[in-house]
Amino acid sequence: MSSENPLLNAVNSVSLVKQIAIGLVLGIIVGWIAPNAGLAVGLLGNLFVGALKAVAPVLVFILVVSAISQHRKGNEAYIKPIIGLYLIGTFVSALVAVLASMMFPTHIILSSASDISTMPPSGIVEVLKTLLMNLVANPVNAVANANYIGILAWGLVLGFAIRNHDSATTRQVVADLADAISTVVKWVIKFAPLGIFGLVASTVAETGFDALASYAQLLAVLLGCMLFIALVVNPLIVWWKIRRNPYPLVLTCLRESGVTAFFTRSSAANIPVNMALAKKLGLHEDTYSISIPLGATINMGGAAITITVLSLAAAHTLGIQIDFLTALLLSLVATAGACGASGVAGGSLLLIPMACALFGISNDVAMQVVAVGFIIGVLQDSAETALNSSTDVLFTAAADMGRNRE
């Protein structure tokens, strides 16, 4: 869109991805050379993430209501195959993490957990119970607290209720409201380069590059697993669905979704970005308006890797011998637990004690492992979120393209 302001025209002539890359480089330079300035411009990052988190629940609720209320027979939403891909991807991620941890056993120096006040779930039953209770949460509270399971549930219920009333006017009002919210999201995403600049500058200023050196091997296993899933396993899954070269789609999702997710460190905050990308890819709105917010809750391959690798690192550190069948059980537990991981920064770490319980590791020790997770979280959680969030739109696109091929 042209403007009378030549500066705005110059900015708009550069693609958003290139603008984000420029913001990334400038953020590293400012945070490294002038840490105080880096901390100051961190406000830009906080404002950007805050805006994304604020608009995402409203966007999801309105889009789901609109998609369901406008839905007509023969216009299939095609959600089941996507859920299948989500679960397969999460389980394979956990399995890859098990194999990598056995090939490269990691020992860690356990850190103090005194500053971790949040209590982890006591077991998988509690995780599943929390998921079920989120389904029936108060709809206003669900939107206010970014409870996407509750938002999806109430969005579906209200959408079906509107669809069953033969009122074209009501459906048009909902559709117009969805368009208006989508426009607001576009405005917010326009500020992504400034937000990334602030986030990177403040992160580099706070942590530098030396804080992670003592956990280099642990990080190498974690990031190696995530890269393997992103660049090998996910492309194979996508090829299985679309039967053509998957890498153009994979790299597009990593570039346009993974980059922003890496720095926002929140699958929930990245939902508007994924929505915009899905629309750009020409996917069916009936499908992606449901599958992407659902993926932000249950498609957690990166979380499964984190839970598995850190739990096995604790077992190796304590000298606990793990046979393959027990490790396979850990993969299943990590898959189920990851589906209940919170879509916010560090959400998967509090599920580590649940996985450690399989090996008889005490909660006190497990919480020390959680503390280690927070120490390396500046990279671990960023990479985890980038994998989780980019895979949401990747698997949605693969299922949609696979359907068109059939």
C-alpha cells in the first residue's frame, strides 16, 4: 500500500522477513555494544509481545465463531488428519530425543530451585484433568486468561448456535467482526521488526554469550534434536502427505513463523502470525482458524524433546540405568504431557518432574533440573517454540495440500 510519506513507502517496499532480519542483526549489535541501551529498547519487544498476546485470544474466538457459523455442508473443515499429524509429530519428537539422549548421555550440574515458586503437576492424570476443566472454563475468563482450549470449546458452541439460527444478518456481523480483528492483527504484525529488535537487544544485554557455556552439551542435544525434527522428520511427514518436495513449504514456515516464534517464545503469541501465513498460503479458513490455535495447545514436538532430554539427563546424572522399553514409555508420557504444556515461555519445563517420576527421581531433584532448564531457556525455549509454532502451520498446510491432491 502506497503512502504520501516517502519513508513509509521505503519501509513497505522491503519484505517483512527482511525487515525482521535487519531488526535481528541490529538487536544483536546494540545488545552487545551498548547493553544499557539494549535493556532500554527491550520495551519495544515487551510491547510487541504484549500486543500479540492481547489480540490472539480475541482473534481465535472470533475466527472460530465465524468459521463455524459460516460453515455449510460440503465445506469440510478437515481437522482430524491435522490432529493425527500433530500427535505423530509430537511422539516422533519424543522418540528422537530418547535415541539422542542414549547416544549422547548428558550429565548436568544441578542448580538451586529455590526461586521456582510454581508447583508442577503431580502426574499425567492431573495434566489431563486440567485440560478437561479448561474445556468448561468461563468463556470470559478463557479469553482473558488465554485459555485456548476453553476459547476453542466456546467458539465452537457459539458458532454452531449461530449457524442453527437462520439469520444471515447475524452471520454477516460475525464475518465483518472477524475481518476487523484480522485487520488489527495485520497492524500489530507490521511492528514485528521493532519488536524483534527490542527482544534481541534486551536478551543479549541481559545474558551475553557466555552464560550458556557450562551447559553446552545439554544444549547441543536439545537443539540438535529440534533441528533434526525440523529439517528431516517434518519434511518426511509432509512429503508423505503431499508427495512432492516438502522443503519449500518447510523453509517458508520456518522463516515466516519460526523466526517470530523464536523471539516471542510463546506459541500463543505467535497464533496471529500463523493465521496470517496460513491465509498467505491460500489454506481454507474453516480449517486453519481451528487447527492453528489447537496446535498451539497440543502440537508440542519441541516440548516433548525438552521433557525427554532433561529427564534422561537427570537419570544419567544420578546413575539410573534406563532400558529401551522404559524410555519408550517416557516417549508416550512426554507426548501426553507435552499436549498439556502451557503455550507460554517455559511452559514445558514444569512437566519435567512428572516425567522424572517414572525413574523414581524425587521432586526436589526434578525441580533442580527445571531450574537448569530456565538457565538455558534463552536458547532452549526459543528453539522449542519456533519448532512448535512453525509446525502448527506446516502440518495444517500439508493436510490441506494433501486433501487437494487426493
